[in-house]
Amino acid sequence: MLERFHGARLRHLLGDDEVWTDPTCSAAALWAPPERWRTTLRQDLELARGLVTPRLLRRLPLVSRGLLGLERRHPATPPHWYLATLGTAPEAQGRGLGSSVLAPVLARCDEDGVGAYLESSKEENLSFYARHGFRVTHEQRLPRGPRVWPMWREPR
């Protein structure tokens, strides 16, 4: 299910040419440029299709409500880059690959004086993002689900 969901998001973001990987494709950062982070209705339907599985069908209204709640709290201003997804293959973690795929867009943020935004659903990742200048803006609990930490980074 997550593979289908993230595959749909990858297809959406490839059009903006802001998908960064390391040479072995062991790590990837999927960014949405300023003013282009909002998904369209068609994209929302593609993402929802990725979530439709028999095991999740009963929880789909809760999941949808949680995702919509995150979307509503996503800052509309100021213009910013949105880190939609960052991932590193488990066997490649701890080698700096995640940092390396974040670096090009964070450098652009600094050069252009533009912020960056993300949502982390893993508390153990907060310190990683903090090392890159992100700070937690608040904690949000998804309905009967995990906590999520929206994070903001001011340009340096």
C-alpha cells in the first residue's frame, strides 16, 4: 500500500524535476517547489487509490481525515520548498546519503532566501532534521494514529 502511495507521489513530483537521489539510488529526497506543493484533485484521487486495500478500507475515513488535517495545517505563506518524502534504504542508513540528497535544495533555499517545510512521522528523525536547520513547529496526532511533527527551516 505504501509503495503504491509513494509511487503516485513520486510520479507527481518528477514533473518538477526536484527528485534527488544518490548515485546508487539508495536515498531519495522528493521536493515540491514553492507555490507547487498543493496537490490537485486528480493527484489526491491517485494518492487515495494507493491507500485502498481491504485491510485499510474500514480505516480509510480516519486516514483521509488525518491527511486532510495535515494539509490544512501546512503553512500557506511564506513561499517555501516542501520535502514531501525523504528515504534511505535501511542497509544504507548512517552513511550520510540522506544528508547528501537534502543538500542541493537546502543550498538553493539559502541562496534564494526561501524556507523549507516537512512533516516527520518518526520521532527518531527529528534530531536528523534539526541538524539541517529544521525546527518542530508543533505536534499533531492523527486520528487514532501516530503523532506527526511539522518542521520549518529558515534560510541561512
